[in-house]
Amino acid sequence: MTGNEKLRCLVLGGKGFIGSHLVDALLRAGHGVRVFDRAGIASLSGPSSQAQAEWHDGDFTNESDMSLALAGCDVCFHLVATTLPKSSNADPAFDVETNVMASIRLLTQAVRAGVKKVVFVSSGGTVYGVPRYVPVDEAHPTDPISSYGITKLAIEKYLHLFHTLHGLSYAILRPSNPFGERQRVQASQGAVAVFMGKVLRGEPVEIWGDGSVVRDYLYIGDLIAAFMATLAYDGPERVFNIGSGAGLSLNSVLDGIEQVTGRKAERRYLAARPFDVPTNVLAIGRAKAELNWMPATSFLDGLDRTARWLADHP
């Protein structure tokens, strides 16, 4: 695939926060887009994208639904996950059945459909486990402490297997913690959006631990730029950390939210959770060198854009 080639792209999970931004970017670049997601979910894409894209509702775990969705597509962006890091350990069997097994069936169908490339969203925050060094590069050992991270890693390995067996090209993005416009403030993950929503509503913000947990926060526009960079990439690397290259504590995140909103956060500190690693910051040198990508939006600028969007979409 070349940078100028117009492709037929399938976005699995295309109605959500990340997926809707990706759909918009693909359409702006002139690609054909088919969106696959669960029925009954409203798309977060703008009206123009909703008019231009092709929409398929279905069940990711249903082989027939996936076969129909993949037909005629050149590239498949796999953004679907049925579990969350904090809930996955409660039922690892469900995690494996609905994510790993469903993804294996997806890859089988992709080969049959003649798909050229699969771009998979893994997890830079969970596949490495407790970091042995920071920043964490792609060569860091992978010892996840959540079923979510284990299943992400397993899918990565099956992508390699299908490439070896069938020649299916692939790219794996391991993003840090994306945030920005359209992120649901009432969701159960996404600290920036959840915290900002609570601050804007005047509700207390619950923090697990003392607020010193450090994470790498990435503006959504920068993540989408990395997705787009994978389309033309045909180099030797397959796995890419996608982050800001810097870490912020939860307390610093709240400080930033207070700065851009002009409101004081009521902070409530709770007992720390065992699956939260103390520090996770991603090394992004490989993505810079191979994808010619780098983050372009500062944390405060991203926060400001998010706050403005929330003000316009109460």
C-alpha cells in the first residue's frame, strides 16, 4: 500500500471515542469507510461522516457478522474490546472467549476475505505489567497483571502467527491513555474525561491511592495521526508504543483540569487498587523513527480543547 492509495477500510468499534475520530480522519483522507459496531449505540462521528460512511451493526463474536463486515475491505482497524482492565480479572474466561477467540475468528475471516492489513489497538498501559524501567520501550518484558493485558498480548501473538502462516500484514499500536473531545465523561475508564466531568458538575473526584500514580496521557488527535501513519508503512517493525513520551501524576492531571476550567476539584482519596502499576510512561522512539510520527499537542492544550468541547456538548 502506498501513501496515495485510496483504500476500503473497516473500523471495528467505529462508533466510539477513538473509532469515531479515526472514521473522520479516514474519510477526510479520501478512503472508503465501513463502520462495524453494536446495534443501539449512537455514533460519535459528525453528521458528514455519518452520511459518507457505510454502517454495519452486529456482534463482534458472531462469525457471520464479521464475514459480512470484512467483505471487500483492504484494511481492518480492530478497536473492539469487550472488557476493561479493572473488570477483566473478575471473569478471565469471558475475556478470553469474547476477545481472543473472537479475534482469531476475525483473522481467519480476514484471510478468506483477502484483507491486506490489520491494525490492532493493544494497550501500552497493561501489556508490560509493572515496569522494570521507565520509559518503557517495546523490548520491555511483557508480564501483565490483568487479564485485559494478557488477552491484548495474546491477540498480538496471533497477528504474528497469521502473518507467518498466511502473509497477513499487520501493525500493532500500544497507546498510552488517550483523551480528548468525545470521550464519555460518565464512563468507567478514562481518567481525564471522568475527572473533568466531575469537576464541571461540582462532584467529588475519587482517586485510588494518594494521587501519585503516574501515567502517560495522549491527545486523541495525536493517536489518530499514528493510525493514519500505519497505512503507508511497510517497514520491518510491527509493534509501536504511541504516547506523549512524558508522565503525569493523577494529582497533576487534576491540577491541569483546575487550570483550564477555572474550577476547584474536590479530591477524595481511596485505597489503592492492586492492579494499578505505580508508573507507566512509554518510550516512543520507534514510532518517531519508523512511522515519522510524534505527538504534536501538549497536555494543557489537549485539556483546553476537551473542556471547550464539553462546554459545547453538555
